[in-house]
Amino acid sequence: MFRRFDPDAARSAAARMDRIGSDITVNLSAAVTLLPASTAAAHARLGVDWWHVEARRMRSRADLIEQKGGSPLAQERLASDIAKLERQRGELAGSFPFLQWLASWFPPARGAAENLNQSLDSVDSKIRQRHVWTDRTLLEYDGSGDGHIVEVIGDLTTAENIVVLIPGVGTDLSNYEAVLRRDAQNLADHLEGSESAVITWLGYDPPDSVLTAVSAGPAKEGALRLAEFLAALPPAHTTVVGHSYGSLVAGLSARDVGIAVDELVFIGSPGVGTDNVEELELPSSTTVWAAISPKDPIRLARPHCLTAPDRCLSDPEVLFGVAPTDPSFGASTFAAGDAPFWAAHSSYYDRGSTSLDNLAKIVKGDA
């Protein structure tokens, strides 16, 4: 396990390697889409002094504890992303008049003109969304690839309770507002008046689909980042909530790196990388909670479901270890309500739900 080595060195190395990978992805994506940034900007990305970036990032994270406005570095990256998108829009818009003219006498070109118009609409939507985020309290932001964003709803400098929400499969910048941010706002509204801050932690790259979620690779990478992030938070009653694949991220972060939180909550979990609470290696003061909606289809995430479906509802062994809601795991369980099958997996933060009410109690230490 990582705790047998120097954890600071491991986290630093992992962060630098991940950042290198992100920059490679950015440049490949730009080449493929034929919308590259300027040559100077591309050279700047490839010639980054990684130690300098790391130092700036850590300074920014230390600053966020004392500043209500969040991380200056995150806002810099957001502004850079907006500028990049506006350049892309300019290039697309510059081609539009010619395509329109071409389509007026060459009908086959109409399809290309329509596609370009759709691309313009898509870029416009991204630009509008990112301008909204400039008024938010961002702790981290990265617009490359599927993107990362970490936002605070509330005030970290005065919060007595801090809760960090870790999302699951398919979450990225394109649906952040409609999924993770909506869930966080629902919880924040339920916690209103309790001196609580809710953090949306899209600080890792969730698998894009259920098919790719059979790999623990993204969770292992996210586990390192999560532990680093939690270690930088100010003192408070701290809760981490891992939903779906996000529960695996939280579980591996506790098991392999080590985290010190007051409450660790797993909801709609496919497994957390261990078979019992003891293997999580948490402080004795940490309470581990688990809940699952009775009709949540994540219950079918078992390797033998395709060959022996009759065992799926009774066997606690799931893809990434024993289900945390199973009595043998040793977690404290709580009611999550009874949402319909098609909505059960995404209903844990729904307004008026039993699970949202119980999550708020855990966050406030009222459980």
C-alpha cells in the first residue's frame, strides 16, 4: 500500500504524471479537431516548468482556505479555457459564410453547413456556461479532456461542517451543472442555516460508461487526488460522500493512501475496494455509512449476474468487494427511500427524498 512509502512523494509524482498526460491529451485533441491553439501557446504548454506549476497549485490551494473567492489559479485556467473556446468559435464562424454560399448552389454541402452550425451552437453553449462559472467559488478547474471542476457552495472559512461529494460514471464538464452541481445545491439548500459548505469534487476522470467502469484504474488515480485535496481542507466536521463509482474512489483513498474524515458515506455503491470496514484503515473516530435504494440497478453489478441471475439479489459480493450495505461489511446503514427502478440510482440527492434528509443529518453530525 502507498502508506508504506513516502505518501507526499507518491502524491506529488502522481500529480505531475497526470498533468503531463492531460497536456498530451489537449494537444492531440487540438490536432484531431483541426482547431489548434496558436503555435506559441502550444509550445508554452509543452515546455511547462512542472515544478513551478506544482508550487503555484499548492500556493493556490493554501490560499483558498483563507479566501472566500476560491482559487486564483482555478479562475486563471477558467479564463484561459473561455479564451480558447472563443478562438475556436471565431475559426468556425469564419468558415460559415463560405459554406453557406457553397450550399446555395451545391446541395451536398448543405449537410456540412448544418453540422458547422451545430458546432457553433455547441461552442456557444460551452462559453455561456463557463461565464456562469466565473462567478462561482472554484477550488480547481481544468478544461482539458472531459474536464475537472471543484466548487464550493457556502463559505469554507466559517463552515462548521464540510461535505465533499464524489460523483460516478459519466460525470464531466458537459453535464456537471445538470448532475453533480444540481445534487450539491439540493443538499446545500437542505443544510441552509447550519454553517455548512458543500463541495462538488469532480477532481478525477470518471469512466465514460458502465462498460468501462469495470476497471478500477480511474478510481486509483482519483484516490490519490482526493486524499491530497482532503488534507488541505480547513478544520471542520468533514463528511465525504461517494456515489456509485465515486464510492470506489473514496474507498481506495482510505485503503491505499489514508484519509482522516469524520463521516465516510457510500451511496448506490458497486463496492469500495474492501470487504469490511477494518480494511479501510480509517481513524477510530470515523463513522462509515452506507445506503442503497431497494430498486437501484447497481445491485446487478456482480460478475456472475449474466450466468446466474437468480443469485444477484442475494449475494453480497459485488464487482469491487462486498457491498457496503451488507451486514458483513460493518458499516452503519441508513434509509434511502424507495425510488422507481429507472430513477433509483440517481435519486439520492432528490429534494424531499429520505436519503437527502438522512445525508443532511450525517453532515451536521445529527445522526
